[in-house]
Amino acid sequence: MPSIRSTDGTEIDYRTAGEGPTDLVLMHGWAGSGAYFDDTIEHLDRSRIRAITLDLRGHGKSGRSESGYTLDQITDDVMAVADAAGARRFVLVGFSMSGKFAQYVSSAHPDRVLGQVLVAGCPAVAVPLPPELVADWYGRAGDARRMAELMPPYMTQPVTPERLQRFGEDAAGIPLVALRGTMDLATSTSFAERLADITAPTLVVGGRDDPMFTPDVLEAVAAPLGARLEFLDSGHEVPLEQPARLAALIDAFVAELTATAGRQPVSSPGA
């Protein structure tokens, strides 16, 4: 699998799937990796889409950086991957905490982001969590079984034990500094004033029964962006619980974007 060095020298791992003319860059959630989207990517129309997944710094196969957990550095990481993959313009997908990070990327690079899909996405404002809850999550670091046990309370649709185990194993490999760094970034930062800089059409997708980012929260995320809002029969883990339905929404969103652009490819490998 390829990797690229970001602006601070940290290696960011990424992979591609599909040969379509429209690039889709997918950013995973807390304690995850690019592999979190595998089920969704299986259902995408890869004759029209090339999916590019990356492991955030400290996650998956990316470098175990002790620093760089800032919105600007995460943005540099994403853009380094996009450049390395030849994604001149792309549709950005951000899940959970990366829903927040994706909005920052879109505000920083409106010329590069053709559209954005925020899936159960974190708002652009601070989202404080109970300290005892966060302490419990941090206390699971390095323990695959206990990390996997975090998932079911936030799900309403069945996910195979094998899939949960895979998540737990990925999560257990993430150092505490990365878990803390990304959590602090998602919960304590605010950049609502930058939302006006986002020009990309936006689709917000959520779970009707998501206990983390409820429909009311996602309505507040969608409103300042003028985004279309879609709810699925799901909890928080939409890409695992409803991968086919999510893929269908992404496919339709990309088709609409490319039709608006005159049916011209918005990116091409190696461009």
C-alpha cells in the first residue's frame, strides 16, 4: 500500500479502489482506519468513482507521530494524499470526528473540494464530552476486546462479530497520544466562522437512532452549509450498519455533482 510524507515528515498511508473518473477521499472516525470504509466501498459504483482511503496520523499503517494533531496539519495530511493519488479535485467524505475535519479541509481548499459528504458528522463547534466517558475510552487503549465493546451501544443494526473484532484490533494498535490528540481536536476546537468559506455542495447523512450525533445535532450541522440531509435506519456507525444504503446515497450525490459540471470528469488518476 502506498504512503506519502506529509508537510512535517509523517508518513500517511493510503489506498485506492476503483477506476472511475471522480475521486472520493474518505476520512475515518476515532480509533478507526481507512479499512473502516471497506464495506461501503464494496457497494460503490467503482466504474464512476475511485475511492481513496487514508489512515490518519497515528492510525492504521500511518506514522506513529507524537505531534501534528491540529486542524491545519490534518488538512495538510489529506492534501498530501490527494496530491500523491493525483486527485486534482475530489469529493470528501468525513465520518464522525472526521465530519468536522472534512469541513475544515473544505474551508481551507474550496478550489479542490468538489463536494462533501458528512456521515454522522461532528459539528464545527466544540463538543465537550463527559470526562468520565472519555477516561473510560482512553483506558481501553491497547485492548482489542474492550475497544470492540465500544461499538454495540452506538449501533441499532447488526454488524458481524468478525467486523467488530477487526475494528477492535485496528483500534488497539493506535497509541494513546493519537487517541487523545484526535479526540481533543474533535471535541475542543471551533471554527464556525469558517463555514462561510465552504463552497462545496454538501450531503449530511445520519442515523435516525444515533445517540451521539442525534438528528437535531445533524440538522444544526446541515443548516449553515445549506446541505441536504438524509437519515437512515441506523445508529452512529452508519458505514458499518448501512453500507449499501450509504453507498447508494454517495453514488447519487456524485452523479448529481458530475451532471452539474456538464458530465465532465472532475478528476482523473495521475492528473
